[in-house]
Amino acid sequence: MAGRLSRVHSTLLGRISRATAAGRRPAEVSREALVLLDEMEDVLGDKVLNYARRAAE
């Protein structure tokens, strides 16, 4: 589980870093990062997204 989350983290930060270094506007970079994060969420699936979820009180 930690490996998958680490990969998502690394991929997202790498994309942000490259776009920032290329001089792209922060608003544009953040919008694209959110789109990428949404796509990653779809790929991870329910097993990862619900891992160690706390019960509602």
C-alpha cells in the first residue's frame, strides 16, 4: 500500500516540479495537478482508497 501511495506522490510532485521549472503559471499547474490526481484516484481503486479508513462516529 505504501509503495502505491509513494508512487502517486512522486509522480504528482515530479509533474508539478517540471511544469514549474518550465515557467508555467501556478494556476495552470495546480489545475493540471488536480486533473492528474483525479485520474490517479480512478486507477487506485476502492481497495486503496478505503484502506485503513476509520469508522464514522
